[in-house]
Amino acid sequence: MFQGVFRYIFLILLLINASWLSAQKKSAAEKIWLKEYHDYQEYDGVYVVKKIAIPCRSYETYLTDANGRKLTPAMRDIGDFSENLAEFVPMELGPDQHGLHGFINKQGQVVIPPIYTSTDRFMNGKTWVIYPSGSHYGLSYIDLTGKEIYKIPIDYFKKDFLIKESRIDFLCNQDTREDVLWGTKFDYIILNFNFSPFIEKEIKASKFIYHFNYKGKYGIIDKNMILKVPVALDDIDPTYKFSGQGMERVQYGDKYGYISPFTGDIIVPFLYEDTRKPTAGLFWVKKNGKWGCIDKTGKVKIKFLYDEATGFTAEDRSAVAINGKFGHIDKSGKIRTPLKYDFASYYNHGISMVRIDDKYGYMDTTGHFITKIIYDEALPFDRVTTTAERLWLRFELSLDGKEKFVGFSYKLNAIFILIGVALFVWANNLLFQRMRRIRASRGTKKS
């Protein structure tokens, strides 16, 4: 019985020993074929291997199986595998004599053709790619099949990311470690902006978009880590001082446009010289020196005709001016008050203040005047009453135009004050002269 058990154990040991010897032979064989390469990296049974003839000048990279069989032709470089794809750069350079970048799988098959100037490993099913786009370099995000997820509208940023001002650098013998740079030797700007792990965590936790600043310029990225606006903006408006209606005003150079504060997408290109906070669903924007209105999609609703314009009020009126003459229009652009006044204020409480020949009066939305145009100074109806002055007298006006005397004109009060100061100075001077004469008289008597 014991002899049988002993034989059984001895057989198992022989099998284990044979397996170990086989593994040792295989390991030894691997080491032998790897010795012909200067660098290698193993990824789950496949190897990226590199031969270097002249450092930084002449080298070849292959993908091989576990036995050293080449799965790809010679390439300039193959990067790290991530999500089963690796970036690669073929031996053939592009028309600009720079490397072209694509992706292969672990079988050595080209999944995404080498058509890009620069890229990076895949993370969470996507990566960015940089490529020539007219006179600029553009940036897009692609998925694991090469399908474009998002494309930055690089044509909107005409002064930045120009190909002629770029510099392409890569690490020695590592063509996949390539980037497109702009700027001076010690101060580079990149199109594919990178973030620290801490900031990335903060971005992913944000509710909508994330604004960030780099050396005085702003960029926009969404919580999915997709850059929507490159680091090129000169101003943003996250506090909504000039924004609203689901659009955030942003500035590029001396022009303004609008982005979505929820997605970061550019809704309105950088076309406008000035803007006003939206009212009644319309944005007053200035183009070629004239004001017009757009809606929240960027569509022009009121033509660019006006030299001045105010926001629309509850009365559906905006005060506008052409060639120094003021009137009012409604949201459809229809003229509701003829543009014939030297000034017209916004409407409030149904009343607007107008001026003709340096005299002021008040009218309602029908054009009916609740007062005559007789006031030398006046203020709009910001409350249910306002003040106006005529003939050096100051009145409080009600919404029906009735006057209530409240005092003298501020100008008349100023005159009274000036007269009082003059009388005070004259009286003091008179007193001073009298005192001097008295002192002189006393001095004469003592002598």
C-alpha cells in the first residue's frame, strides 16, 4: 500500500519537475531573443521591443508575441497599452516631416490610422488628438474606434494655435511622447491642457462646466474632462454680470461671444464689440458700431441700426437712438415712439422722460404726455414719484403728472449758499478792518 502511494507521489514530483524545467527553458529562450533589443516592455503576453542604431536618430520598434515573433512591421515608436490599445508612430513621416500617430491592438492590427500630429493613451474610453486644421492645429476627442466625440471649434480662435508659430518636440527614441507647443523657450502653452489629480477630481465633481486660468487666459472644460474652449479667452462671466438666458458672455481679443454655462459649447461666435445684460429674452449686442438684438440661440432678432439702446422693460419698450434722435421700439423691432427727441429714457411704471431743446417732459406708452415739456431738470420714474425742476422751483411728480412743491431748485440753493458765503467773507473782512483801525488808534494815543 505504502509502495503504491510512494510511486504516486514520485510521479507527481517528476511531472512538476518537468514543468519547471520546461518553464526554465522557455524563460531562458525569452531572455535570449530579448537580448537583441535595447529596450522592451511586456503587456500581458505581448512585447514592445526597440532596436536603437543611433540614439535619438535611428531606431526601430516592434510589437512581438511571447516567442519574439513580430506582429507589426518596423515602427518609429509604440507607446504603452491602455484599454487594449497602444499609440504608435510608423516609420514614414508626414508631409511636414513630423511623426504621424495612430493606435494598434495587441494583435498588431491598426485600429485607428496614423493621421494625427499628437495624441495620448486612452482613458475612460476616450483620448484627445491634434491635427492640422487650415492654418491652425485643431483638437478633438475620439473613442476607442476612432469616432469623433467632440471637436473644438478652433477656427474661432484666429490669433492662437497657429501652425507657423508652433514647435513639436518629443523625447529621445520616444516618438509617442510628442507634443505641440507654443510660446517662448521657458513659457510654453499647449492645446491639450493637463491637470493635476487634485484639480481633475475637482473638475469631475463640478455640477456643470469648470473655468480655469493659466497665465491670464481662461479655458473651459466639462465634468467629463473634455476641453470645450482652449486656454485663449481674455474674460469670462461666471457671476452672470453680463449674462443670462442660458448664455454666458466670454471675451476673445476685443470681441465678445457666448457659451453654454451648462455644456461649455460655443453658442455665439466672437462677433460683438459690446454687449448688455439680456432683458425679456433678448440680448443687445454691438457690431460695426451699431446695436442690435439676438436671442438665446444667437439669431438676430432686431437689425443692427441703433447708436444707443437700453434694455427692454416690462412695458415691452427699449429706448433707442439713431443720429442723435431718440424714440422707443418693442421686442419685434417696431417703432412705438418716433425717433425725434433729443433724449428719451427707458420706461418705468409706464412712463418715459423725453427732452426737446433742453426741456423735459413725461409721456406714457401710448405717446400721451402726462406733463408738458417744461422742466429744466428731470429724473426718470424709478419709483412711483420723481422730481423735476422749473423756474428755480423743485416739484415732486406723481404718475398722473400732478406737481407737489418740495423746495427750491438745487441751483437756486447753490446760489443762496454762494451768496451766504460771500456775505460771510465780506462781514469778516469788514470786522477785520474795523479791529485794525481800533488797534491803530490805541497805538497813537499811547505815543
